Amino acid sequence: MVQTKNKNVKTIQKVIILVIILAGFVFAVSFSTLYAQTHIIEGTACSCTLPIPLLIPTFSSLGIFVGSLVYYLLFPRIEESKGGEILNLFLDFLEPDEKFILEKILENGGKITQSRLSSQFGKVKVFRILENLRKRGIIEKEAHGKTNIVKLTEKFNKLLS
């Protein structure tokens, strides 16, 4: 809950920064347009302090910079939402019990002991579900004392984490 709250605060801070940057860019372009228009109407377009032909490449470059900055600040948010969509799509193809066990594995960072799962669902049921997931290459088991550590295979760990 605290982690989600921190993410929301950081997201709000990024959005505020983006709005300030975009507002500053729009103000600068508007001001320079007014500046250029005033000098054109007065007939002093060539003798003004800042040459008008220099304004176009300057603000084009500044626009590319602002666009890149906005993309850079929003990109992690876009990737995060794609990852969540992939996870939900994948989990929809599983049986409810398999889905629940995979969610438990993901909640524990991709690893959990089989005995912990068995205490929640029952030994036989967990064994059958885990064997089914193992045969399909979704999880793998490693001996760990009297129990097993159940973890996602490397390819599914990259996909789902």
C-alpha cells in the first residue's frame, strides 16, 4: 500500500513537471511569435535583436528537446502498463487454481516454497497444479530441505515480472 502511494506521488510529480515544461514551451513559442509579428508589422524584421530566421530552427530544436523530455518521463509509465496487460492476458488463459498459485508466486518475487503453498491449498491439490505448470514450462522446482522451492522459469520470469 505504501509502495503504491509512493508511485502515485511520483507520478503526480512527473505530471506536474511535464505540465510546467509544456506550458513554458508554449509560452516561449507564443512570445517569440508575437515578437516576430511585431517586427514584421513595424518593418524592422531584419534589424531586430534576435533575427527571425534564427527563431525557426531554435524553436524546432527546442520542440524536439521538449518532446524527448516528455517521452523520457512518461516512458516508464507506458512500459509498466504494457507489462500489466501482458500479465493479465497470460493469467486469463490459466485455470483459476493455476492463476491463484501463479499470483502467489509473483507476490513473493517469483519464488515460494511448496510447503507454504500446500498449507494454503492442500498438498495433493498443490502438487497436481505445480506438476501441470512444470510440464508446460512455466515453473521449475528446486529441492530445498524437506520441501521444494517453486519458481518461475527464466523466460516466464522476464515476461511476468
